[in-house]
Amino acid sequence: MGSSTAATESMAFEWSYDVFLSFRGEDTRTNFTSHLDMALRQKGVNVFIDDKLERGEQISESLFKSIQEASISIVIFSQNYASSSWCLDELVNIIECKKSKGQNVFPVFYKVDPSDIRKQTGSFGEAMAKHQPKFQTKTQIWRKALTTAANLSGWDLGAYRREADLIRDLVKEVLSTINRTRTPLYVAKYPVGIDSQLEYMKFHSHHLNKGNKFQYWTQNEYESDIGVYMVGIYGIGGLGKTTLAKALYNKIASQFEGCCFLSNVRQASNQFNGLVQLQQNLLYEILEDDLKFVNLDKGITIIRNRLRSKKVLIVLDDVDKLEQLEALVGGRDWFGQGSKIIVTTRNSHLLSSHGFDEMHNIQGLNQDRAIELFSWHAFKESHPSSNYLDLAERATSYCKGHPLALVVLGSFLCNRGQTEWRSILDKFENSLNNDIKDILQLSFDGLEGGVKDIFLDISCLFVGEKYNNCAKKMLSACHLNVDFGIMILMDLSLVTIEKDRVQMHGLIQQMGHSIVHNESFESGKRSRLWSERDIWNVFVNNSGTDAIKAIKLDLPNPINVNVDPKAFFRSMKNLRLLIIRNAQVCTKIKYLPNSLKWIEWQGFAHRTFPSCFITKNLVGLDLRRSFIKRFGKRLEDCERLKHVDLSYSTLLEKIPDLSAASNLEELYLINCTNLGMIDKSVFSLNKLTVLNFKGCSNLKKLPKGYFMFSSLKILNLSYCQELEKIPDLSSASNLQSLLLNGCTNLRVIHESVGSLNELVLLDLGQCTNLSKLPSYLRLKSLVYLVLFGCGKLESFPTIAENMKSLRCLDLHSTAIKELPSSLGYLTQLDKLHLTGCTNLISLPNTIYLLRNLNELHLGGCSRFEMFPHKWVPTIQPVCSPSKMMEAASWSLEFPHLVVPNESICSHFTLLDLKSCNISSAKFLEILCDVAPFLSDLRLSENKFSSLPSCLHKFMSLSNLELRNCKFLQEIPNLPQNIRNLDASGCKSLARSPDNIVDIISIKQDLELGEILREFLLTDIEIPEWFSYKTASNLVTASLRHYPDMERTLAVAVSFKVNGDSSESEAQISCNIFIYNKLRCLFSRSFLPSKSEYMWLVTISLACSLEVNDWNKVFVWFEVHEAHGVTVTRYGVHVTEQLHGIQTDVKWPMVNYADFYQLEKLRRDLDFEDLKASLKKSAVQIPKQHCMHFSMIQRQ
């Protein structure tokens, strides 16, 4: 299922959650929603699910904040969703966040018709009618939100045979959208000595515990679940405590239910309300809850109550006070069994006083390791050359095995001659205190003046900030050659960039702070102010001087400030950088220094911003979330201005004349919802690279005239809902992203868009009134073309040249009637989405030219009549002669395309033809030759009566959906790799495929509990070859197991579900016990049917059976909500493969019997506790037309 391709744009927004789930609790909380939640979490997705807040009639502020901070909202529309005003308020906020913040919204239509939501009919219409008397104003807002959401591309349960398939596709889309996998912590560029340190800890731990308790150094050896274990790592600064803790964390993190690595605890706790913030961070990392509280005691209570039953790994880095331990990991009873607490500190007394189980004193590196680490940084290889060996040994002796000193000194000496080496090392020899501080100071003293300034700016202002979208831009505004300066600092190992964040070792940052502090005893006479205390001191006492070059006031919470800012800034004649976050100055500001080069003042509280503040020196102006309505007069003398960001300034009515800002490169006006027009001067700025008007919902038109867009790379007009047309973009020769999705009033796309050679992304999704595209497409760089939801678009333009870059073409839910034969020019196309194109009748035969096509989605194309006949391998033009004549006016010749000799469609893996009115499946004979890797074939709800005998030749086919193919009489032999067959509702089907017994016996290298195969058929009896059939729902099988034997267990049940609605669905589960342990649990929900189901599942057994011994296996079928279920028969069958010979296991190798002592089984197995633990720890995939299974690994 599709969704709009995520727009690639230069937005700097920090999401707190990956996914927010909106759902109606009484409908889906305990089934679909919980299964989706678990599936997402098991993939590492950070999910917010509101299953604990008390609900009233109005949405809470905390929940609204959670919606705002989510990258994706999944809205699960169910029967009673609209009956809840709370749910509707959630939806309104979600749609608003989609417009304003670029949040992705994925609707799921759970047993509801999307048209009922769109038009507010059915249960949704009834709910709106009930709301109308009480919520007259809100009702219209709710209706609009429902319509908007229903128009989004979503996931309709009716299009899937199983909920598991829907969840699988939805999770895949979420993972693709957030583009995030669980990555390990960065350890070190050259991790010399880390393994030896871990080995030392391993050896020491064995002696402490005599080898039988705490083994934490590798995942395989980590076994202990006894108690809560606390490990301390201590030593002087720079020895690598943090590096070692990161390496240990990476090794064992996967073994825990929740993990948290809190960096720089000492520094963070010194901030305003710092320990409380650390408590909140800890809870967020583990519970994924954005809990807010105001005091330590409350935090302690929450940590203890919420984590006491959870097995967690917590690392506290750089602890220096006992109160930090007491606030964060105060007691062992705070955490669940098997939890591990790791702390790094310079003070061993903290560890002993808190009762740590292990304390590891980190020592310096030995001589060999020291030489190796030093050499990597000095010579970029593990050992020095012979002519540098003596000098390297001399240098490492001064470092005394100290890793940070080795790194910094090695980096400093890199690429220097021997004479320089000797001179530098002589200085150390003459020093009285040659310690780490001298080495760090040496690196700083050796910097040029400009690089020193960059270093001090970073150490005081930018550690932890994003590099590309923040630090680099601000530094470039204030300094020359910033890239060169950063490169020097990185080469000297004074600065690192990790995951686009500026980082610096604590000792190095302390050195930078000390250098600034030593400039003067008085804070007002220092070059940089970053400490909240120092800034307030200067602010209140008006003690600023011209020595101050930069101020950064970054408060954790918004604060109103009542001081005289005029006097405050008047004395700072050399202030070049001003960063204020969360401080709202209430008094009117009349003066800012002319020396300022960058102003970041988020939440600027005044209605106007004087034009005189924007001076000739200003490079960047960032006033996000301000209360500005307008600027003063035309901006003058601002030719250095490059960056303007006024996003989320919802009161802004107009922007000033920017014609004097001739060097402006980026203009952000995201979600300026009151902005009705754009000054025409913007479109004469030929150095603009980013122009972002996203969510300017009141913007109706753009200025007329010729636009000078030669440098523009990103133009974002998405969700400008009043915008009717876009201008001529022929001058935008370098445009890479054009985002117009959600422009619901847009009707025509200008012809110039079809010829933008550098365009990579064109997103026109949800342009519901769009009826015409450019006549020809010549977009040779285009990768993504998104047109989903353009319900009035009936024709697709001619592709006038080879668009070999296009990977995804999304025409989902458009009114397209046909595709041009020039489709063959899309030679690298990977995904073609045509789902819901109800006017589409056929495809051009040039579809077979798409050798790289991976997925073809045609589900719901109800008028689709014909899959193209086999392409004749002769030279034929892609376009008809008439089309070629039309193209001649563009001075373009269409080359002839020839079918290549090798297999075409060789990457084809998914074909969805559900509900396409297909009456003949002969086209599969073609696909058998051209799509050797087809793995997923969806043919449900079609009219064919037979499948070709070549079906077994699809050697990669694992999923075959034939649900409700009512005329299908026979299924031929299946491919041996088939995993899932759904032929339920095939009323004319007389028997199951002949080769199922052979297929289920094929060896698969899978763990116990892994579902090997699943077959669902209708009005078919359990196959004759099943060894044991019974009316009892509890069966035992005793069997002897030998080495090199592969065993497969097949279970089956025949039954009927009575009823006439989805509310009558039934659930059947199968529990498998081996040696009194619950090993596997899987289940599926079934809708009422007039036909009888036959459900057959196979799993692997071998890895859990005792070799050369008799094993007793219990198979227990449970029928839940059984009032409407009639079971005809249960079946159990075991197959084996021994030395490559396949046999069925029957008497006397296996004994089957009914078992009637269910209560005894419950007592012996402590079944309820086992099931409870199973549900907590194992995989669960949703019910209703899907299977979900859980497994417990062998103990």
C-alpha cells in the first residue's frame, strides 16, 4: 500500500516519537492496535500509544504535544471511531500537524468503507448527526478532517486476506519512511585496546562470581537473569571510560527489554532542573513515554513504579555526585530481574558508597597498545616506520598510556617532519608538569588565530548542536574558511561530528571553557557567554562590554524576562552571534548591535520586528515561532543576508520587500497560516536554493512575472490549499524537489515542469482537483513521481525520452484510463502503483520492457480486463506514429526500443491483481518465463476457473492469494517454496493441491516455532495423508528423535463459523508443548462463512527435541468465542527427513493419542503463567484473517 513519498527538504525539526497511534479503544485496543503496536516496537520503532490517560470530552495538552512530536501518525478508522469526540479532536490535530510540520499520516480502514469516512455516511454519518447538537462549531471541523484523512492513501483491511499482511506492509512503510534502524553507539575511530579492556573486565568478573553469575561481555555469554547487577568503571579523565561503556553497551543492549545511555550526567545535572530532565530522559528512552514532572521525588517514584518489572540496561556516563545515583538508579528494587546498571565516574568512592557489585579501575594503555593508538593518529597505520620509531616511543612515554593524550598528540604531530617532532618533544622534556592538560594546551596553542576562535565558539556554544543546519551556518557567518578550520580541528582530534552532531571530549571542552573564563574575572568582560548564571548576571546588572562576541541563552523551559534589553545590548558593540531560546523578553526592544551577524530568537514575543535590526552585517535571521505580524519598512542594506526562517509565525501577514537581499539563499515560511501573499521581490532573488511555503494555507497565488530561479533546488508549496496554479518554472534549471502535495485547489501543472532536467522528486499527491499534467515528460533525473489521490486526473502524459532514473511511479486512486506505450522508457522503474485506478482497463505491452520492475500494484482496478499479451521480440517503436508526429514539434526523435535477449521483468517480485475481473489466468504462462523471482502473487476476487499447470515453475513464489475466486475449480501443483496459500471462499474448489504433502516435508533451516507453511482452503477435508485425525482438541504425540533428523509438525482443523457479521468472528489457536514447556502458540481469526474452513499449518520441530530419546509433544487447539463455531475434525501429522530420505512418521515411530486430562495439563505446566510470559516476550501478529504466533526459545 502506498503513501506519499517523503519530501526531502531542509527542515530542522526534532521528532520525539516515530509513530503516534490514534484509535478507538473499544474497537481495536486489544486486537489490531495492540498487535500493530507490538510489531512496530519489535522493529525498534518509537511508538506513542495513549492507553493510560484518562479521557474526557477534550483532548489533553500532553496528548496534543505527543501528536506534534511524532514523525508519523497512524489513524485506525474503525466502526465507532467517529462516536468519540476525543478521537475526532486527535484527528484534527493530526491533520494540522501534517500541514504544519510535515507529519506523515497513514490511515488504516479497519472493517470500514473509506467512502463512509470521506462522505460521512453509514456509522460515521450517524456519529456526526449525534454530535451536531452539542458541538455545532466543532462538527464542521471534524467533517473536514475526516474527509481529508479519507482522501489520503491508506491501508484498507478489505484489500488483505490477513491482518498480518496489512501490518507487515504498514510496518515496512513506516520503517522506510523514518529510514531508521537501531544503530549502535559510536565508539571510536580507532578502538585500540577496547577488547583487551573488556577481556580484563571479563576475567575480573569471573573471579568475583566464580564464573556462574554475571557474564556481560558478549551476547552469547550473557546469561544471568538473577537480581539487579551494578558495575562501576572509574579512573581519571580521558582514559576511555565512556568509550569502554559504549562498547559494552553495544555488546549487550539487545538482551534487554529497554536500554538507556545517559551521556554527560555531570554536565547535564548542572543545568536548570537538570536531574529532573535526566530522569525524564531515562523514562523516555526506556518506556518511550514523554512524562513530565517537576521534582526529583516524583521522578524517583515514577522510575521505581514503572521499571520495577522491566529488565533494563542503564548506563550513566560521567557521574560525579552521589545525588545523581540516588535520583537515577537509587535502589535495586527499582528495576526488574536481570537488569544491569553501568556507571562511569572519576570518583570510586561514589561506587563503593552506593554498593556496586563490581568496580573496575581503568588503567592507561600498555606500551604496545599506546604505540598502536598513537601510530594510527600520527601515521594512519598501526606502527611507525623505522625512522620514526624512536620519536614515537619518546612521544608515547610522555603520554603515560593516556588514550586522549595519545590521540591528541598523535594528531598534532601528524604530517610533521622529524625536526618539528624533536622541537615539540623537547618542550615536554623541559616541562615540570607534563600531564594531559599540557598536551591539550599544546594543540590549542598551535592553532592559527581564526581556528582558535572557531574552537572556542564550538566548545562554548555548539557542542551537541546539529552541524549542517545549525553550527556550520552560524560559524560560517562569523568566520572565514570554516570548513578548513573544522577539518583542522577534526584532524587534531579536538572535535568530532557524530550523526551530524558536533561533539567534543569533556576535558577538551573544559579547556575551552577555562580559556574563556581566564579572559576576565568579570563575566561581562569575557568573549563568550553561555552559562545561564553568567548571562543573568550581565543582564540584571547591565555589565556587558564590547568584549562580548557571542551569547547563547538556551533555557529548558519558557521564561518571561522583565529587564531593559535596550541598556543590555547597548554596550555590546562587538556582539556577532545572539542565540536566545525560550526567553521571552516582555519589554519592547529598541536596539540591537549593528555588529550582529546571526540572530536566532525563537519565540520572539513582539508583533513587529524593526527593519533597522537587519543591518549590512547580518547573515542569518531565525525567528521561528515568533509573534510577529509584520516587519517595518523595506529592508535596506542587507546584501549579506543568506538565511531567513520565520516558520510557525502564525500571525505573520506579509513579509517585507527583500529585493536588497541579493545573496539570500534560504527562505522558510513553514506554517505561516495567516500569510496571504508573497512579496514579488522574492522571485527576483537568483541565489535562492530553498524556498519553503509549506502549510501556508491562506496563500492563494504567487506574484506574476518572470521568476529568476536559476539556483533554486527545493520549492515546497505543499498544503497551500488555496493555491490554484504555479508559475512558469523554466528558469529553475537546477530544481531538484518540487512539492505540491495537498494543494487541493490546484488544477493544472505548468508545461515547464515537464522539462526540468535536474528534478528528482515531484510530489503531487492529494491534489484532488488536478486534471492536467504537462503534455510531455522529459525528466531525466526524476526518481519519484507521486500522483496518488488525484481523483480527477484521467490521462498520463507521453514520456518523451528515456527517464532512466525513475524508480517509483505512484498513480494510486487516480482516474487514469490508460498508460501510454512510452511507459517502456522507464527502464529502471522499481514500483508501479495503480491500486484503486477503477477506470484502468489494460496495460500497454511495453510493460514487459521494464526489466527492473519489482512491484506492480493493480488491486481494486475493477475495470481491468486484460493483462498484455506476450511482447513479440521484434524492433517496434514505443510510441505510435501519431504520437511521434506530435513529438516532432518538440524537435525530439523517439528511438526504437528492442526487447533484450535476457529475461525481462527479471526483478519482478510482487504482483497485485486483486478484484481486477480477470477471467483467464493464461498470462501466468508469460510471467513464468519473464518473472523468475516473483514471490508474492495476489489474485483474490477474480473470475478465472483454472490456473495454468506451470504454476509450480514459479520457484520463488512464497505467497499466493486466491481468496474468493468463486469459479476456481482446481489448484495445480504448488511451487516448493510456497509459504502461504489462501484459497478461502473458493466455493468451486474440489480438493487441495496434490503436492502439499511433499511441500511441507521440505527441509527449512528455521527455529522451532517459526511457521513454515500455512494453507487456508474452503470446503476441503483434512488431507487423507494426515496420520491422525480426531474430534479431540488435545492430542499427544510420542516420538523418538535421532541425530541429523529433520522433523516437521503439521496441524490442521476443519470447522465452520456461523453468523452474519464481522462481530461474529471466531479465533482458533494452537498451543504446542514439549517437555512440559509451552514452545509455540499461533492463532488466527476467521470471519463467518457459509462454507467450511480447512486451516493447515506446519512448523519445524527438530531443534527442540532430545536426541536419541523419546519426546512427548502436546498439541492443544483452543476455540475462542466458540458460540458460533462448529469444529468437524482436528489433525496432527509428523514428517521426517533422515540422511536425505523423506518419510512420513507413523506407528511405531510415533504414537498419537487423545488426551483428556486438560486440568492436569494446566497444573503441570503452570499454563496461565507460561502464556502470560509468552505474550510479553514473543512475536504477536494480529488476528482476523491473519495468523499470529509466539515462541519461547529452548531453555
